[in-house]
Amino acid sequence: MHAVCLFAITGLCGAALEIPLAVEEPAGVARTMAPVASGICLPRGRFAADQRFGLFDGERAMPLQTAPLVVERDGTLRWVLLDFQTDIGANEK
């Protein structure tokens, strides 16, 4: 089992941004469909507040729920909250 995912988005100007995410299980307990929540800071002015997002484990798209956390005065998104589930072994990263 592994939990390295790629957060991928395409911005207002069509430029893509990929952010590697790593999930670590520090308690020594294998987990199945464990909930993960993380805030991601985005570059200023590149993404609309209603931006769509994708999360991938290799080539496989993963279910993802997002919520805007910080929207700048110009209507662009600065921080987004990611919520998803993943499987991870005890003490794995």
C-alpha cells in the first residue's frame, strides 16, 4: 500500500500546477479508507475561486472533495482544503 498522490490543477491561463502529496501513518496502525484533510497554498492570482481539482495516485484518479479556504479580493483562490480517503500500511509514508 502507498499513499503518494498528485494534486493537479489547471489555472486561469491554462497552465497546470502539480503538487506531490505524501501521507504518513505514524501510529503503527494499518488503515483502510482513512480520511485525509490538508490545506494547500496556491500561487497568487492563478486560480479562480470556483476552480476544479484532481487528485491522482499514479494514473488513477481518486475521489476528492475540496472547499475554498482563502479567496483574495480579486476573486482568485489562495488556499484550498482537500478531503479524501486512502489506504496506508502501519508506519508507511
